[in-house]
Amino acid sequence: MVSLEDSHLNSNRFPLGRNFYTPGSASTTKSYQYTGRSMRTIRSNFYQNDNSCCSFTSSIPERSGFISENLTESVIDMRLGELASKRNSKSVKSESENEDFLDISQAFSDFSACSSDISGELQRLASLPSPENALINESGNGAECEPEPEPCHGFLQRENFSTEIIESISPEDLQPTVKICIDGLQSPSIAVKRSAAAKLRLLAKNRVDNRALIGESGAIPALIPLLRNSDPWTQEHAVTALLNLSLFEANKFLIINAGAIKSLVYVLKTGTETSKQNAACALLSLALIEENKTSIGACGAIPPLVSLLMNGSNRGKKDALTTLYKLCSIRQNKERAVSAGAVRPLVGMVGEQGTGMSEKAMVVLSSLAGIEEGREAIVEEGGIAALVEAIEDASVKGKEFAVVTLLQLCADSIKNRGSLVREGGIPPLVALSQTGSVRAKHKAETLLGYLREPRQEASSSSP
């Protein structure tokens, strides 16, 4: 999920400007449809009508049946209270999933297991200018401020120690240091908070025993308020520390019980690119516990995840894809994802062969096709044409995912079957039924059977 290559995409890891998420009014402009088949131009046309849109809300059709995600704090609190009362009255059971989803979920195996951040080395952090000096240099007044002293003592004063040193220290020896850092998180000084969060981020990066120690020492409740800190460096260190800590199972419950979900969603909306990515990963880690999926969706995580899917870096899009896939195993979150406009970018990604995201986008589309609103949105956004092209050009696994999704779209819709025929779907389906994987052959044969049904009915009713 987090790769060294992705971490080097942007040389400026801490942009001073901040993009604040503000819900916009949905556009009533109807999405375009593909009426004929010009398969080679589909890929380049997916976003041409919307290149000017920078907000994910600006190009989303209104759907009267969906839940509004313009949530206030009081509404979120009310929803969480309702969820808590339901959990007290009965145990939470996960929604049963179609066997197809159990198979295609393996498409996420390369980054579905959470891993800690790779960008927390203090040697790299020490080479960055302090936020105070960066702001001064940008304003051009030339004056320099004395940096505030580091809050910690001993080895934490060293800014160039390596991961090997960290991993050679026992948790018992780290206890005093962790205590100093936790005290620093509650300091009135932003510089002290930032330094303490950065140190905890690094300490929790690789070692399970360190994550356990830091969680047991009470760091989690002290880190959560920093997620809303106006200093982007402090916010990033805090969210990444929580991501690293969440990889230890017991810490997941501590993070949830401390009320972190709403603050993690806030980072998704307002943070730097790296903060948004790590907030998405933290939510993914928490969503590995089934009952948390409902709370994460209720707190408004889906729309900013869709925004990250549309506007993020390559790594950000992958993190958003994986988190959406995990959250959308329950119906309410499927509805939220469709309402937030997830289908359009997902359909666009289907045509991006060779990027590593095409197959994953089809897996998420297959999940959304499990509800009627999702199927309608996929068809409206030209999904049938894109999936037919995927059957022609995608990898072996990609062809499998494409035919599974087409089967969902056409099983109960004669209209969609007609659209599939008009898009030239029969020849590639016939080829797939003969040369595809065992599972792809079976699905293609089943879909071809559906395509023959309307013609058989028509011929039997004609004189």
C-alpha cells in the first residue's frame, strides 16, 4: 500500500497551502452516455467533459434517494449514538457477500494489508526547513526566528539516528522517552507538539512491541487533538503516528474508543496530500474490524475518499481505492459512495491498463453493482462500453472482473443487455468463453445465455 516509489512522487512533502474540503451543491447536469461503440476513443473521453472540475461534488448528479453527506458535528454524534445503542441491543453482523466478491477481493492482495509509513526517518525530517522559517522566507522579510528547543532529552535530541538504533533499544528502556513524548504532546508550544509527534511516529514505525508500549502509555488520546492542529507538519506527524499505532490490534480499539474517526475524516478533508493518504490508510486499518465500517461511513468518510480518488497522487488513489473497497462491503456505504460520485472516476480507471489500478477499480465497481443505484450509475457513466473494452484488452484477471461486473449489470435488465450488444460485446464474450480462465469462461457463457433470451422470446411471439 505504501511504497518507496510513491513516497518520492512529490519533492515538497509539506506544502504550505492547505486545501480545505467544502461540500458543494450537486450539479444537475446529466452525465454523458456512449450511444455507439468507438472503443479506441473511450479511454481518452472519460474525463474530457469534466477537466475543469476540481471539486468532486461539482460534477455529481443529484440523486434524491441518497443520504446527504453535508454532516454537522451534532448529526454525526447523533448517528454514532444510534449505532452504539444498536450494538448494545444486538451483536453486529457483517452483510453476507456474494461469492464473486470473495474471489475478486484478491485483487487487493498487494496492498490490502496495512503497512506503516516509510517517510518518518528523522534524518530526512531534519533536512527540511522549519515551518516558521519557511513562512518567513516565503513572505520575503528575511528575518529569522530562533527555533524552539527540542522537548525531549537523551537520544531523542539526536536528529540523525538510524532505524537500526531504534530497533536495538528494548521497550523497557524506551518507557521514559515515550513518557517525555506524551507529555510533549500536551505542551502549549506547537514546536514541542510537532517534535513529540514526530518521535512517536518513528518509534511506532516498525516494531510491534513499541506500538504496544506507546498505546498502553496513553499516547493515543493525546495524539488525536493534533489531527485538527492548524500546523500541517504537526497534523501529518500525528495522523501517521496513529496509522502506525493502528497496526497493533489492541490499539485499534483504543483509537476508536478515543473518538478518532471524526478527526481522521477531518484530515481527509483538510490535510496535505501525505496527511490525506495516511488518514485513508488509518481508516482502512480500523475498517478491518467489521463493526467500524458503519461508524466510519456515518462520520462522512466516503465523500473525501472519493475526492482523493479523483484528485490524489498515484499513491493517494490506490489508498482511496483500497479503503473504499473495504468500506463498501456494507450497503449503506455503497449508497454513500454512489451518491458521492465514485462511479465516474472508477469507470475512467477501467481504461487505465498497466497502471495497477484498472483491475482494482473493476473490483470496486463490482461491489457497487450490488445495489440498484450503483448499477444505474455505472450504465449512465458509460461503464458497459468500458467493461467491453476491458474484456478485449485487459489482463487475464481484468477480463474476469469485467465479465463479472457485466453479468451483474445484465442479469435482471433487458435494457442493459441491449446496450451490451450495441457496444459490440458479443464477439469478445464468445472469445472469452473459449480462451479465458475457468471462472471467466463460466461467467461469459452465462452472460451469453442472457443475451440470447430476448431474441428467443421475440422469435417465439412473432407469427
